[in-house]
Amino acid sequence: MSVGGVLFLSYLIISYIAGALISMTIILENRDPAKTMTWLLIFILLPGIGIVIYAIFGRNIRKRKMLKTQKLATVIKDTNLFENLKEIEELVNLEEKYINDNKILNDINDEDFAKKRVISLLLNTGLFPFTTNNNIEVYSDGNQKFERLINDIENAKEYIHLEYFIIKESEIGNKIKDALIEKGFVLKERNEEEIYKKIVDTGKDKYIYKLIIFMIKFIELYKTAGYTEYGFNTLKEHTDNPRTHLFLDIAASVYSYYQEELERQNQIDFADMINDANFYLQEMQEQNIKLNYKYIIIDEFQDIVKQRFTFTKKLSEVSGAKIIAVGDDWQSIYAFSGSDMTLFTRFIELMGHGVELQITHTYRNSQELINIAGSFIQKNTAQIQKKLLSPKKLTNPIRIKSYDDTNNLYNNTAKCITEAIGNIIDEHGLNSSILLIGRYNFDIYKVCRSNLFTQISDTKVKSVKYPKANITFLTAHSSKGLGYDNVILFNLIEGKFGFPCQIEDDPIMRLVKKNDDNMEFAEERRLFYVALTRTKNRVYLIAPNSKPSSFLIELIKDYGLEYPKNLSLAKRERFSLKCPICGYPLKYEYNNSYGIPLYICTNEPEVCDFMTNNKNHRHDIYKCPKCSDGYMIVKINKATDQVFYGCTNYNNPDNKCTNTKLIN
């Protein structure tokens, strides 16, 4: 080795030894952990130079801290908290000297080493020097703490400083308020409007925002269902769930406030127009007043809500008019806004008499397509059974295309759609109207992110490869009642945001909304039927290879449709299991926090956080009380088949935990 190499090696050795010694000093000083790590990295990455940097900057931390304190003193002076700045400056200087001389640590007995370590750490991480001459008591019992608090309030001589979010109307809360009032404090209760404004100010919190949206939807459906201010007690009788009762109490207050505001501003919403009309019709009926109507004609009757059905029936009774209700129960797709399909399918029963006339001819779809779509929808026995006829004939009205969903998902989806557009143009020309149907509005955004499509407006889309093609995008709901030359239905994915949609309603919303439980995904099945029948010619179904929609798999298996060889027909059971706590579907996925795959409730986490590792024995996992980082998961004794909880650290050689608990 050369002389230069020896010198450089010696330099490194000396630098690292010096750095190690300084590092030990820093660690023992209990400095701010983040700053400690920074200095350690500097010593490792910059040997020698790091020591120089530390000599210049590292020893001035406390001095800089005191400068911050002096700035704080200036702020205090500006707010007139201390009339004489010298008073605070002297206090700062005394504290600085007390800290620098380590007197604060010397005053503690040597045997209380842990306390010294904690105080040393706080001194080096805090930004405020007033640390001495304080008396801190730790209470492990809440009653003792509040008794001492009330006693201190009563004995306070100069000032009282309390910081609480809320003081409840409880025994302790009232004692605190009485003690403060006795000391001359004037307690002003916040009114609801002030509280609401405060909530709005902090309304960026996603849960506050979700609650507001949820409440608006609930009140809307509540009124549409025909409930008045007395309906909340009726709904409470349907459930004993504490969460639901709490929500209904809040909703009742919101409802009352909303109705008062409408009256104060001399306004009325649409739901109350119908409710008021029902009231006046009832008054007219009781006074034997007759209205001069002969016929009441209503279209799209399959989407009627209970409130409007009641109004229609009452209007017929008051006027003696005949009701002509036109609709198609196969296309009842608006339960989310309060519609109840049974008001249509049980029309004659509910009205007392009537005649059903079926319109069985269709001129939009081919007979081949309507045979498949009609058979598909009538698997739900709650639907009115009928046979549709069409003069049009078309071989293979449904064509299926698939794409690789292991990577480049958006791009591969867009390529598949582009291929379908090319097939349509080859068969029908550029003047053919093409409708892209998605399950959600955001489906088109995903396609346009591929740069193979551009969204010109809310509904018009341009293909890069076929710029002159006449392409429209609509959701399945928006497409109802419309017809296009050819249709491309995409997002046929099995999953929460797929088709069928697997997002379930909150149990609270079920109180004011009619749910079709005759078969799984009953309304989604009707929506899928609507999407299939928007075409005058063919419908192209676009799906991923690995997890296609269960609806698509059903069509392939039941009607022998041709499909790409890479398309998997294995049914997925990811959402077939239900949470034993709230009834929401369980999703199966690997959880990084726990390090194991889990079945996790899909409900909002603040509503239900159930998770388990065993789908057959669905017991909620929980933190192990015997070790620091283990979790109690479901296990089975292979010899006895006994189900029990066992810690995840059982096989951990570094932190083995044998904690177990039998499950009854």
C-alpha cells in the first residue's frame, strides 16, 4: 500500500473513532431522536468533515432554542400578557443557566435513572424552557382526577386555565360548571347554528363530509317514503341497533330544522308538494268533494315510489278516474331513489281491481338478442313473465372480447374497445352510431387515461384510431329508453366497482328504501338487461381475462356464447361471505399490517372493523395482551378440531408467545 493510501486509511480510522465517541455523547444526552439520527448519518457518510460540521453547528442547539424562546417572549409582550419584558427575560436566563449547569438533573436522586432519562429527552426535544418549579401528579383513576380538578378550581387565587373539548350534562360536568360559575365565570352554551358552522369549518374531514351526504340522502328517501315528523319513532321500532337509534335521533333533529327553514323562507321541496297534495286530497275525500278527472295516465310506472303511488290512488278515489299505468318491470332500476317495483307488479292487487295488457312486440332488438336477454331477466321469479317477439333476425348478436388485466389495465381496456369499434365500422360503416356503456361515470375517465380516447364533452368521445366514428358514452342508468346502432358494454369486472355493482347499502338506509331480495343482485340484473337491449344490432361485451363479471359467465354458460380462450370462467367468491357483525360482504386480501391474508369487512371502518383469518370460523382477531406486537387469530387443533385463538408470534424465535384462548 502506498504512503497516501496508509494516510487515507489512518484518516478514516481516526475519523470513525472520533465520530463514534461523539455519537455516544449525543445518544447519552437524549437529544431529539430525529436530529440524533441526522448527526449519526453525517458522521458515517462524511467521516472527518462531519466532525467539523458538528463542532460548528451541533453545540448551538440549546442557544438556538433560547433564541426561539426570546422570540416567543416578544410575542407575549405584544399580546400584553407581561407588562415588563425584563421579567420574562430574567426567567429565561435563569432557566437557561439551570439547564446548562445540569442542576435540573442533579436535583433527582441517582437511583431514579429512568426519570433522568425522560427529563433529559424532554429538555432536548421541547421548544419551551419553563420546565422547573412545576408539580405534576399522575392520576390513574378518573374520579380522583376530577375531584382534584374541582378542588383546584375552588382554591384558585389568580387564574384558572382549562382545556376541554366538551363539558357534558353529567354529575361531574355539572360540578365543574358550578365551580367555575362560583368563581365568576360566565358559561355561554353554543347554539346549534354555531356548532354547525364549527363543523363546517372543519368539514374537510372525510367522515364529516360523508355524514352530511348520507344525511341528505336519508332525509330525501324518508320524505319520499311518505314519512312525517312522527316516522322516526316508527322506524326505531324496526330495529334495536344502538347505532341506528343514535342516527335516527340526529336525523329527527335535522329533519325538524330543515322543515322549519323551509317554512321560514316560505319554500317547499318536491317531496312536500306530493305530501301536501295527499293531505288536501284526504281533506276533499272527507268532505265528499269530487274532482273532474276521467283518466290518469302515468308512464314509466315501474319506477314509482310509495309516496306518489299513494297520491295516485287517492286522486283516483277522489275523482273516480281510471288509472292507465304504462311500464316495464324488467327495467325497474331506480331503487336508489326510492322506487319500489312491487307497486307495479302488484298493481291490480293494491288498487283492488284492474286489467293487465302486455305489449309483447319489440322493434329495436333482434329476436336472438331478446331471447337471451329475456331469459336472463326472468330468472328472477318476481319479474312478470312474458315472451317478447321481434321481426328482426341477427346471428351472434352478442360478441365477447377480453383483455389482459395483469398489467397496463387502462391501456389494454382501451385497445379492446378500439378493436370492437373497428369491427363495427367494418360491418356498418362510419355513420353507424356507437354507444359506450359503463356502470359508473368514472369508467370513461379510465379509458381516456390510455391516450387512445379523448372525452370531448360529458357524453361525446373521440377515438384516436377512428376519429370520425360517432361515439357516445353513457352509464347504464343514463342509457335507459335510448337506442343506438351498436353498443359496447365495458367494465364487466367482478368486484366492488364492477358490474354487477357489489357496494351494499348501509343498514340504516334500508329503513327507507325498498330492497329486492328475491335473488342476488336483482336490480343489477335488470340494469344489465337495460344495457344489453340498447342496441339495434350487436352488443360487444368487454371483460378482463382473470376476473370477468359473473353476469358474463352466466351468459356464456347458459346460452353457449363464443368467448376468447384466455377468458376465465371460474366464479369468484371474494364477496360471497358476509360479515357476522354488520352483514356486509367480506373481501379477502393480504394485509400488510398483520402480515397475513384476512377476510375484511367492506363496511366503513368507523362503522365495522371486523376481520378474521378463517372463513369457516368467523371470529374477530384482536391484539394479543401478552406480547408487544402479536395478534390473536383463529386456529384449529388438528387432533381435537377445537377452535381457539392463538398468537401470531407463536413461531417467532425472537419473540415467541404461547398465549391461547378457547373459542366457544
